[in-house]
Amino acid sequence: MHRALLSCFIVLAGLLSAHAYEYPFKDPYAATVLGTPPQDEFDVGSLRAVSFTDLNPLKDFGVVRVRELLLHDRPVPEIFWYDDTLQYSVALQQGRAPLLFVIAGTGSSYESANCRFLQRVFHRAGYHVVTLSSPTYPNFVVSASTTQVPGYIPQDVADLYQSMDAIANVIGRDRISSFLLTGYSLGGTQSGFLAELDTRERRFGFEKVLLLNPAVSLMTSAVRLDRLLSDNVADRAEAAQTVSKLVSELSEAYRASDQVNFGDDFLFALQRNRAFSEKELKILIGVAFRLSLASMVFTSDTCTGAGYIVPRGHRIEKYESLSPYLDASVGVSFEDYVQEYLLPFLRHRDPALDPDKAIRACSLEAIAPFLRGAEHVAVMTNADDPILTEGDFGFLSRTFGTRLTLFPTGGHCGNLRYRDNIMAMLDFFRK
């Protein structure tokens, strides 16, 4: 393990030889929650000289557009009437250019802060950029998922691939000079599977694919995130009390702040006056993951009528309170979801399916032979990423070799907008 990490740091040393890596948060949990302070973010304006056009206050008007695409003509539960079409964001160059797809992380949408930032950077750098929600995000579950039961990576990736193909056709393939792909967190893992799928389907011929902070095993990383909550509270009552206290404190600070966005910038400013304990940071991360999971579980169960959360045969009325269903969903861990909902669904479709094989199919190890030989696929992650185990780091080192860039700090996706990280991404896609 130490030898593997040493080789990764050699790659990093070559990348950052001009200056030290100065990402500000050394604690991985603080990095994961707080992200990158505004003054340390990559300067998007540095990508090219400012022109007279840039001074026009309407210069970005109409450049970034939210689009909708009808992929499945099927009934949608009344409470999800607004999700019948896939929503995504597209930023196009005036002429022909490479197209970069960006896949969001677990439970995140196409308009998450990281997606928006990456879209700004790469559009400014001369690319068409499409940002897509995670297959675990409710809009994708309702509108784009074939089964409407997310979490099985081979099926989720097939749904992403079909969506991307349809979007490329809407843009017009004659406007696209080449195809590129990236994703962060679970979106990074799925990017690896998409690269492998494309070698068989050949609809894109991706020139470069970059996995940002990927999970190696979906099951392993999801359980680690879940346990950040369960290992730091005695029971559900303490969890609820701790979360209520944190939310109350954050809300009070928010009301007294001049910030308009409850995001990384606000949390960073709050940290100056009130440092979170490591336990509180872990709970915040665990709660965020559990809330994303709850939203996914509720959406899937409502769409399929499986009766896991909503009683079978019950139709949720327009003005019915959703609190009982959401409370029940929050109590579902990822292990519960897999064992009680996902695997039974998969075995119903294929009685011969081996549960252990299904879980292994959701790990990058399932496509390791492809990844070892795929020179156009690379990984960037952090040596302190809390979703990865020692074994995961060893796998990444053995599989990607010099195509693995390991930053010393940053937690899980905390440094995605940091100046050195963005420069490394741009260098990768420009080579």
C-alpha cells in the first residue's frame, strides 16, 4: 500500500512541481463539507484575455440553457407531474467544438454547484458542455430511468448512455468535433463504466474520460457515508436531536448573514466564527447522504408502486402531507435499500441473478481489464477521501498507474473547484 501511494505522489509531484499544493483544509471532513473558499477557486476569467464582447452585460444571455427531453412516454405519478421530461443544461459554442459531458454525483442534479462551475470553466475554454443529473436524482428516476429503480450501475449507465445519445442528436452531431466525458463522485464511477460501454456501442468514441473522486465500489463507499451518521449517534433520537440543533444554528446564522446562497461560501464564512467539531462534520455529511438516499427511495417506490414506503395501491393525493413517507424513507440505510428493495427487484427480473455478483457488478473492479488498457481514461482523487478504503487506493494505483493523480488533501470532492485541480483537469483534456 505504501509503495502504491508513493508512486501516486510521484505523479502528483510532477504535476505540482512549480509550487506547493496549498488547498486550505487539511481535515478531510472539513474539506468535504466546506469545499473551496471563494478566493482559492480557479479564476475562470484567466482562461482567455478579456475582449470587448465580455464587457457586454448580456454576453451570457442565452448561452447556458436548461433543456427538457421526453425519453419515455409513460404515465407519471401526479406528484411528479413536473418531472416527466429529463432536465439538463447545455452551453454551446457558436461554431463546431468538442462536447464535454459532466455527470453529477450521488443525489445531485445537473445544476449543482460543481456542475455549474465545471460548465463555466470548460465552456470558457472552448468546449460545448452538457451537465447531467445523477441517475439517483429524482428527475432522472422519473424521466430517464428504464426501470425507475436506481442503484444498479450497469442499468443506470445504460440509461445515461441513451440520454447522452439523444442529447447529442438534439445538439446536432455535425456541430461536435469530438466527445469528452467527466463526472464526480458516483458520476466519476459511472464515467468509467460509460467509457467501457462505449467501446462496445461506439456511439461517441470518447477521446478523453476523467473520473473525479470516484467510488471504487458503490456498496463500500455508500456504507462508509451512511456510517458517518450511524457511528456518531447512539440512536435515531440522538440523530434527530443533533441534526435539529445543527439546522437551527445554521438557520439562525443564515438569517443574520448577507449571503443569498446556502452553500460552500456561506458555510466557509460561518466556520470563521464557529468551528464545527469533527463529529458534527461527520454527521452533516451522513445526513446529507441519507437525505439524498431518502429522496431517491421515495421517488422510486412511488413510481413503481412496490409498497416499500407508500402502501401498495395507495395514490398520493395532490395536497396530502408527504412527511410520513419522508420520515420512513430517512430511516432506510443504503444497505437496507439494496437488501430489501434493489436486489429483490433485480432477482424478480432475473431469478438466476447472484446477489454477490450484482454487488460486484457495481464496482470498478468489474471492468478492471478494460481500465488497465484504456489509455484515454484517467482518475483524479484525494489521498484523504473518506469514501475510499486502503484497498480502493491500491486498486486505483494498480489499475491506472501513471494515469492516477492523487492530491494530498481535499476530502471527498472538496477541492473540485480549487485552482490546481481545475488546471490539472484542463491539462488532461487539452493534451
